[in-house]
Amino acid sequence: MSTTAQHKIGSGFGATSTADDVLEGIDLTGRLALVTGGYSGLGLEITRALTKAGARVVVPARRPATAREALTGVDGVEVDELDLGDLESVRAFAERFLASGRTVDFVINSAAVMACPETRVGPGWEAQFATNHLGHFALVNRLWPAIEPGGARVVSVSSRGHHFSGIRWDDIHWRQGYDKWEAYGQAKTANALFAVHLDRLARNAGVRAFSLHPGGILTPLQRHLPKEEMVERGWIDESGNPLNPEGFKTPQQGAATQVWAATSPQLDGLGGVYLEDCDIAGPAPADGERVGVKDWATDPDQAARLWELSAQLTGVNAFAA
């Protein structure tokens, strides 16, 4: 079945819909979800909503003790250790999970770093690309034996930030000068392209993949931004209060598109598309307004090229001939 083009399907939901809204009437009893970053910001809201609907949620966390504390009082959750910036940690987590013999129904790749100072991980990789994209790439490929049997959905949390940059093929790890926002943009474009090619490879097995922009939300994702920069961008005032509360979603609204992507029957038979506000997004307009999806984030040739590069860098490819 071919993927859809980027155009709205009229889901009936929108920017103000919450995760609970999109799950109304959906029973996830007996289903298993894996949510990276599922103990902070939007990830925590995703975990709460899925468990409330009956799902069991595995939350891999770089700081398991912090995660367990944040998830106190949330039933149906288990925490395990995973550092997406460390491929050995990804391998160890995947091996522990596969040894449990369980299958996964939903994978939501929500963990991310945003606009951090220049940081190197592993063999000198730029941290945003390595953590946001390569870590999740390796995780999904290693977990494929648990993802394939259940006809799972894999949800890659991209961002409107993908408008800042396509893939810089000539300098993917920013050896020549570093711009934290363009580096974030490249990583978010990579998240979208990952979903495009994974869907192409996996749909014959009944596994579908989506990427999305969750909306603008003030969460711990902003931890690397100095207050002055957020003031300058018009996000907050000098006292740290949101300047335009209507311009930001609540965390419950910010979690809605991820949950909709993972569970909605409205997306049955679809895949490889970029979503926003609980619907399929349209193409980005030519005037430069940052809405919709850029061509560079849905291009199947770039998606295939990125997949091959990611497989070379991580040494993992569940679909290798």
C-alpha cells in the first residue's frame, strides 16, 4: 500500500485537543508501549495518557531513579536504563527487553535534546544528531524482533524546528562551525526522514511509521536555553512567565499528536507522513512561514540515503539483505 501525500484527512481533532481527547473510546488493555523520555515534559503526559487507557508502558531513561520518582503514582509503568547517546547502552537495553520475550505495539521516540551548546558523544558525533536520531535509529532496529510481530506503530517526534535545516550531507557532524538551532533542525529533519524510510521498509510486515510536530510547549526541553534568549524570542517575560500563553500548548495538548499517531484508527493503512495538530500536515508554504512540512523532510531519496548512512554509523540495520 502506498503512503499518502501530505494533506489533511479531517480528523476532527486540532491544536487544543488533549491526549485524553484522542484516546476517548480507545481501550489499550493488553497493549505494550515503549516511550523514550516518558518521564519528563511531553513524554510524561504521553505515559500518563496511555496507562490511563489501559496500556503498559516501558520507559527507558538515562536517569532511572529520576524517572521512577517522576512516575510515582502512575500505574502500569516500568523503568529501565537507556542512554540514547551511548550505542552500547542502546544495545544492552534492547537485549534486556528482547530477553523478556514481549512484543511492542507502539514505540514513541520522544526523548530529545534541543539547542544545546556544542557537545560531542561517542566517536565525536554532534550530540543532537546522535541522540535525537542515531540513538533512536539503533534502538528501533535492535528492537525489530519485538516490533514486527505485533504490527506496531513507530512514532518519531520531530518538530517544526526541522524548518531550520535539512540534512547537511557535507558536514553532518558540524566539524566546520556550529549553530545550535541549525543542528537541532537537522536532527529533527532526520527524525522525519527516519519515519519515511522505516515505513517504506516495514509496511509489508504491517508496521507503520509516522513523524510529527507536537506544537510549541514550554517544557524541560528548553533547559539549554538561557533565560535572556527566551525573553528575546518573545516566549517569556523577565520573570519567566509565558508572554503569549495562547501561543503555547499545555503539555496535555502537546502530547496529543504523539498519542493520536500511535493509536488512532483514523491512520489505519497510512504511514510515512508528518503530522501536526492531530492531523496530517500540509506542505510548508513557499512564503517561509513555519507551518507544515518541508520537502527535505519527506523526500524518499534523502530518507533512503540517511538510512544507509545511519546504518553505517551505528553498525545496525534490521533490514540488511
